[in-house]
Amino acid sequence: MTLRSFLLLWCVLGGFVSPVLAGDVVLLHSEARPDGWTRGVARVLCPAEAADCRVTELFLGPASRGDDFFEDLYERFCPDWCGVSPAAVIADGESAFAFVRKYREDLFGVAPVVYLGMPRPEENLVSQCGVCSGVPLTLDVRATIDLLFRLRPETEIVVGIMDGSPASMRLKLRVEAAMEPYQGRAQVVFPGHEPGDGNGLDMAGLATVASSVPRSGAVIFLGFLQDKTGGEVDEAQGVRLLAERSVAPVYVLTDRWMGTGVLGGVLACAEDQGRGAACLAIRLANNPLQSLPPVSQSARMVIDLTVLTRFGVPADRLPADALKINPPPHPDETFGIVPIRVGVLFVGLVVLVWLLFRRLRQ
């Protein structure tokens, strides 16, 4: 068995070793600019040892920008890609997947398409991508709610941050269902999306909410791409604002926001999605006539230990399988010893000078 065959078999069995893609890979993102998620996906598609693998990243932005915006993107990409069939096209998110469905034949020819970073689409949409499969995004809302009560049993209120998009509305229902076992000890609220308070949020409102969450609370971020007027907002700025102003921990559902001051959660991880997509792309390229089912993945617990320490949560409350990142810096044990030693030496020197002076006088 050749090394390449072994890697393919390992991917089929779900091992997800570092896959070896060859040739040009086009990675389309639904974001307008790089962030932790996009970097994580790109990092694993072409590992350093794959010298003949090249990733070209194209940042589209959200589909809410309209068909004219997508048409402008097509005109910009066409000189480089029209008539060229890369080794694979990876569509990261719903906006990228919609773009590929519309322009695949013109831009990327018969290249296999793999989606990730989004829920599993309808089969009729998958059929529009030619040779296509994907790695559906799994968001483990219930496990994240259970985690926040495990870490801080005293939690009395859970604040869900969301916009008015259908995706956020679906997550809202899942949060409400996950909170049912904790009725009587905690309540859940969705500012801007409650009866009598259904106007939504903007950045100013988000700042007010972040500052008003009590210490006995917790924040779960469900997504905030649009403000209450439907205008596009900087989601990364919203997450940072929450983490900086809230005196309660902030939980998330993907590792996109780890490192911004959030505590963590049971997360869908970008590198896991990227490895799964690379394995599927290899299999589709080698078996273009084979219909491959989506690859299912589980979320995993990721915790920022520095943030955990800031909120006074003992690390022994974490399950053994939790992925722990960003450990707090260990204080220099000699920091307090050096001044003491200097002080002792100074006192000793003073005593010695006093004794010498006294002897001379005698």
C-alpha cells in the first residue's frame, strides 16, 4: 500500500491525519477579512511538508451584500480563474457556498467542491456543485450550557447575544431547550429579542447589555452580524466589546473567538473542519464519479485558562478531556525573595557599621 493510499484510507476511517492535498486549492471564505477561524482552516489544508500544495484564499463577505456585489466579485476573480480547474474548491460558510453554486462552472470548471463552516444544506443545493460533499458545522449548544453551570453553579442568569437572522433564531430555540433542566435556579434572556423588547440590538445597545450583566450571570454569544436596522456590523468588535465590558464570563460556540477574552465552550474547531475538508477533497479528486456522504464531526471543549483564572473558577472543575489553552503566566518565585534578601543584607551592614563605630569610640 502506498503512502497516499494509506492517507486516503485513514481519512475514510475518520482518523484525520494531516491530509496531503496537491496542486492549487481555492479557499472561499464568507467573511470579508481574516480572523481566527479562517486562519485555522487555511493552516491545515496545506501543511508545511506538502511542498506542491498551494492555497489561494478569497474573502467574499456576507451574502446580504446582494447579487450585484457577488457579480463584482466574479468579474474580479475571472481573469485569474475562469477556465482553470484547481485541485479543489473549499467553500467556508453559506455565502461562499452560494457563490460556488452560482459561478462554479465559469470560474472553477470541474474542480471538486467541499463545504464547511455551515449546517448541512439541502441535497438539491449540493447537486448544484457537481462533485461535491462537505463537513457540516455542529454547534453543541446543550453541552455549552451544561458547561457554564458546571464551572459556575451559582449562575443565576444566562444572557444570549444574537441578531435577528434565521440562524440566530434557531440557536435561540436551542438555548431555551437546553436551559429547561436549570429552571428554578436561573433564567435566560435575549436582549433586543424579548416580548416588549423586540427591536434588536446595535453596537451601543450591545455595550449597554455587556455592562449590565451581573457577576452571577453568564453570556452566550450566538452571532451578531446585523444590527437592528439590518446594517452589517463588525462581529469581531462585538465579541471583544462583550469580553472587555462584561463582569461575567462569555461563552461561544466555535473557536473563531478564542483569544479575544472569551472563556470558551464546547466548540466547533476550524482546524478540525479544515482537516475533514482536505480528506474529502482528496477522496473526491481520486473518485470523481463517487457520491460521498458528508463527514460528521463532534464539537470539543476548549477553555482559556487565563480567563478561567480571572473569574476565580478552579481548574479541577474541568473535565479531563478539555482542551486547555492560554495558561496564566506563572509568577516569578524569586520576585518576593530578592527584596527580602537585599533588606537583610542592608540591616546586617548597618549593624556591622554601628558595632565598628562603637568599638572605635571605646
